[in-house]
Amino acid sequence: MRNFKHNPTATSLFVLPAILTFSAVVTYPLISTLLKSFYEWDGITEGTFIGFDNFTRLFRDDLFYTSLRNGIIFAVILTVFQLGLGTIMALTIINSKTFGRNALRRAYFIPVVLSVTVVCQLWLSMYNPGYGLFNKLFEFAGLSYRQDWLSSMGVTSIIAVTMVASWQSMGYQMALIYAGAKSIPEHFYEAAKIDGATTLQTHMKITIPLLAETYKICLIFCINAGLNAFAHMQIMTKGGPGTSTYSLTYMMTRSAFRLDEYGYGCAIAVTLVLQCLFVTLLINRFIARERLTY
Amino acid sequence: MNILSKAGGVLFRTFLWVYFLISLYPLTYLLFFSLKNNDEIFYTNPLGFPLHLRIENYVQAITKHDIALYFKNSLIVSIVSILFVLALSLMFSYAAARLEWRLKGATYAYVLLGLFIPTQVILIPLAVLMRDVGIANSYSALIVPYVAFNLSFSSLIFYGFFRTIPLEIEESAYMDGASIYRIFLRIMLPLVKPAVATVTIFAFLSVWNEFPLALILITDNAHKTLPIGLLSFSGQFSTEWGPMGAAMVISSIPMILLYLVMGDQVEKALTVGSAVKG
């Protein structure tokens, strides 16, 4: 009776295309990255095994620490900006009494669907020191203050870069929190209503604590996005001025594809995965350890 | 107290609508400057509505430059990738969810691992692999990785859907003499249509906007997709903002339309997979 479910021919026909594609494009390169991080490799020959030399060199490389610092700045700003605003926006638009909630929700989310190139180039034009929107706004307000946003040394340029990412994906975090908050059953709020709690009190005491699971996911997203940052640097600053907006991924692609140090690039990639893994485990360990079921 | 909270309420509402402007104004600014010339953008009217609608910026972006080519490339890569993602992951997750074979659980878990692997990590060997296989700088160089990267998410969604379909449906079809392939095509596929919509939207957004892989794997102009093509565009036009703005608007139209028409489904498609990423 159930025999038709045991059909090796059909199974291989259904399973193999996916497995082969996945193995060739994801698993093989992943293992390759791990192995080649112990090689001096130019991407053409087999390379020579050099043990941990790539890693010891990396930990002595100043650029590594600049990139790491920028990754952390990126992650912190993304987290604070997106989770802060995302929470406020999500809990506001979930309230059916909010005027224009659908318009607000659509407007907040729309940058998410744009390509990172469009967003970065748009912000490049807004940051333009001579003709950009920001300096024009200062001019309009009658202020003499001008800022060359992306060319300042120090942390100004990395913050300017991070703001673009924060602006673009705030709506995404909002949508995650909104979806989480919508799934909280009504009866959790009944007691609060009877006691005459204000909206703010209700959210602080009920909604936000119940959203621990959602916040865990948002946090993993934000921190990994920060540590993995690449496109924004590539498009807007090319790591500059100097090396002040380097990120680990940017450093990795530059090592491999500009300097032909493929092995060193792989070592950076391995360091990057370990970081992301470490952060994810840490978050899983400390936040929302018990799964809530309603 | 009452006055205070009322004032607070007004302040809060103002904040909501100010951020509404912060979200939308840059896009409006882009739309406006795509219809202006440099003189207007830089000096006479940087912020407001264009004085003359300079449609010629759009004509110039399409006729004199490669925006139409990039658009076509993006369209081809997206459509072919989506078709393969759907075919491969539907077959795989049907087998994983409904058929009986050894190592089923392990194989499914193996494919799901893809959810946790950042693209950048495999970028270097992948680029070398594509070059060695000889498909660098072709549509396949993008389509193959895009299919592989979307398999994990789409298999997860389809697997969940296939599991909810009652066994009796398949059994009665089998009793009626239908083959396993017929059951899959005629009975199971129509039942997972809502999931197909979710996966298609998700894959479309991720492929259309994909940046790092396309940047590394495609260097010849003839195969560039929009996110990469726009980069070279800004180089050519660094002095002419109008046509550059027009190119950016053109490349965003499909996504904006998709979001305006099916907003709720887009938000759902993008957030539904998140629950497992933790």
C-alpha cells in the first residue's frame, strides 16, 4: 500500500539535481575556502601549504583591526538604529487607531526592495560635498556649515556609510517585529486593559518581553550584516579615504582579486565566518533561551 | 498630566511623519533629479519639482547607454534562476517530505545548512571554479550560484507546505493508478501554489538586487546585470546627473511596482524565512 513511496528511481531523479548543484556551488567552495586558508595561493596553481602563516600575518595586519573596528561600528549602529526605530514603528502601525498606518508602513518598507547600488548612488549624490542634498539643506537653512561626508578621516565616513545601510533596511526589521507582534494572542492584553495600563506601559511590560524570539533573530541579522558589510564600501568609498572605511569582506575581495593573494583572502573569509558563528552562538546562548509557545 | 501626554502624542505623531519623509524624500529627490539638467540640480532648483520635465534624460539613458542591455540581462538571469529554483527545490522537498528513502533527514539538513553560510565566505573559490570550468562571464556564471543559494530557503518553505498535505490524497490517487510523477505534477504541485508565490517573490528580489557575486563573477559589459551595470554608468556620467538618475529609476521600477501591487506578500516573503535563521 505504502510501497509507491519507496521508489529509488523517482527519489534520485527528484533529489540529485538539487544536491549536486548545492554541493558544487556551496559545499565544495566552502571546504575549499577552509583548506586554502592554510596555503599561499595565487588562484591559478595549487599553491603551497604554509600552515597558520596567513592567520599570524592577519593578526599582525593593522588593516585587519581597522576592518574589524568598522565591522563593529557598522553592527552597533545598525542594531541601535534599526531595532530602536523598528520597534517604535512596528508597535505604532500595529495599532489600528494610528492615522495613516498603511501609508506609513509602506513608506518605511519601500527602501528595502531597492537594489543596494541604487541606494548607494542615491546617497552618494546626496552626500556630494558641492551639490548634494545635505549641504543644500544647510544652505537653505542659512547655515554656513558644510561637511564632506565621505571623505573625512576618522569615524565620520564609516558612520556616513553605515547610515545608508541603516536607512535602507530599517523597514525590514520593522516588518519582522510587526510580524512577531501580530502573532501575540489578544488575551495577553486583556488584564492590562482592565487595569487601565497605557499603550506605552502595555508594550513595555507585555509586547516587548514576548518578542524576545523575534529580537534574537533581528539581532543576529543586524550584527551579521554589520560584520559582513561590503557593497556599501565597494560602491561609495572603495574603502577610503585611505583605509578608513575598510570592512573584512572588502579586505578579503581586495586581497584575492586585486592583490592575487587568494590564500590570504581565504584566511580572512574563515576569520569572518568564525566571528559570525561566535556572535550567533553568543546571542542564542543569552537571549530567549526558552522557546515561547502560546 | 493630560496636557503633557497630549503634547507628547502630537510630538510622537510628528516624528512618525517626519520619518515618513526621511524614508520617501530621497526617492522623490531621485525621481526629480532624473528629470532635471545639471544646472537645475546644482544651482537653480536642487530640492523641488523639476521646472521642465526632461524626458530626454530617459531617452539618453536607454539609447546612448547600455541600460537596456543591463535590464535585459537582469531579466534573463532572474527568470531562468527562478524557474530552476522552483523546479529543483519543488522536486527535492517533495522527495524529502513525502517519499521514503535512506538518509532523508540528513540530506534535508544538509541543504538547509545553506541558510547559515554567508555568500562572501565561498566567493573566492567560487570565482576560481567558474573561471576553471570556463563559464565566467556568461549568464550561467550567475544563474548556477543564484539557484544554489536560493535552494535552502525555498526547500524549507516547500517542505513545510508538503508536510501539511494529508497522506490520503496521494494514496487515493495511487489506488486510481497514477504514477508517482503524475501525482507530483497533477496533484501535489497545484496544492503548493501559495508557497510558489512566496518563493518566487523572495528569489526575484534576491536575484534582481544581488551585488557581490555579480561584481566578482561578471567583468565583461555584455553580461552585466543592473546592480553592476549601474556602477559603470555612474563612471561615464559622473558629470551628468540627470541620465544617471533616469537609469537608477528605470532599474528600480520592477521592484517598486511589485511592492506597490503585492505589498503584503512581499513583506511576508521576506520575513517568513527569518524564523529559522536563529
